[in-house]
Amino acid sequence: QVQVAESGGGLVQAGGSLRLSCTFSGLTFDDHAMGWFRQAPGKEREKVACINYGGDYVNYADSVKGRFAISRDNSKNTLLLEMGSLKPVYTAMYYCAASRYIGCGTSWESSEFNYWGQGTQVTVSS
């Protein structure tokens, strides 16, 4: 049984930083690409970042390029998202997820991900 422990959200002022973390168990972590998604109230879930199984390929949504950094530590089964220069529009529930595939590709979608964290709330105040 796959379990995901997600943490790191909170309240931060605009311009501030946060680090989100997910630890996976019950799967072979480095057999899977990993991703971060977010969903704001009343909006569709959107993709944020993806990292391939080895950590040497990453892909970001245009809205977070240059502000967020996704990384992984395969020795600890841990996925990270470093978020900087935060803006109020980034307020959302953030989810980590494991893909069915080892890579992200140039066009990756949430339907490719089958194991999800419970979500952590990020609130950015103006």
C-alpha cells in the first residue's frame, strides 16, 4: 500500500518562501517521475512542476518558472518543492503525486499520476 506524507505548507507574506516536502513509502520511488499540482478554490487543478525518475529532467508550468524549484532525494524517497517570490495568486492546496511513468515528457498531465498526497495548504498574503 502506497502512503504519502506531505508537509510544509502555511501562511507566508508576498515575496516570501516556503518549502514543501513529500515522503513516499510502499513503492519503488526511483521507478516513478514525480509532480506537484495545485488547486485554488473554485478553480481547476493545475500542474506546477514535474521531475523525472533520476532527477535530471524537470519541467515547470510557465507561471512558476524562475520562482519554484522541484527536486528529489531518491535515497530518502522524498520529493521537494522550493517556492520563492511567492504571490497571492499562488494561494492554493498543493499536492504531490507519483507518475505511472519514469519521465515527464514535454506535455505531462495529472492523469498520468496515480498516487497522490493529501495536500498541504499554501496561503500567500498581500
